[in-house]
Amino acid sequence: MKVAWETGNPEAAANLCAEKVLYYETPFGKPFTKRKEVLKEWENVLRSQKNITFSYEILSLEDNFGIAHWSAKFTRFPSYKKAHLDGIFKVSLNEKGLCTEFNQWWNHKN
């Protein structure tokens, strides 16, 4: 995720997912269920972000399930306002190491 986000590469982000996935951008939103839907979401997200830095710390990892704390800083485009997001990822992977379920929670710091 780090390389995909920092380099602005939506294909790299989508290719972390299995063809069929439950990808929750927000906790209560409807999930994206196909890799191509995740790709479209990342294309939209990355259109409005520049100068991205991303960091993470794995909090828990067991078999094909993990939880990580993450932080991202970027400039919103075209407003040039600085943004700082801080959140949690919960990820389940299949036997090929591709994401089958992705959940995230985050807050925006000013």
C-alpha cells in the first residue's frame, strides 16, 4: 500500500486485492466487491492528492489476518490544503497473499 499510495499508482493499489473482495472505504459504507471497483476508487482518490507520505506499523499479524496503524500526509489538489490522516487497517488475505477483505477507520488531523 505504501508504494502504491506514495507513487500515485492506482493499479498497484488495486492489484493488492483478489478479483472478488470486500473493500470497505468507510466502516458503514457499502463495500466495493470487485478489484476493478477498487481501481476506480483509487483513481478518484489519487486525482486529489499530491506530495503523499505514508507510514504504518503492524499491530497484529496471524496467519492471513492483520491489523495495522497507519498515517498519511498529503496536499489536497486543487486547494493545496495540507491533510493528515491517522487510522487503522484490518486486512484478510487469501492463500496467494491477495486481500479478500479490507476495512479501514481513520480520522483527519488539522
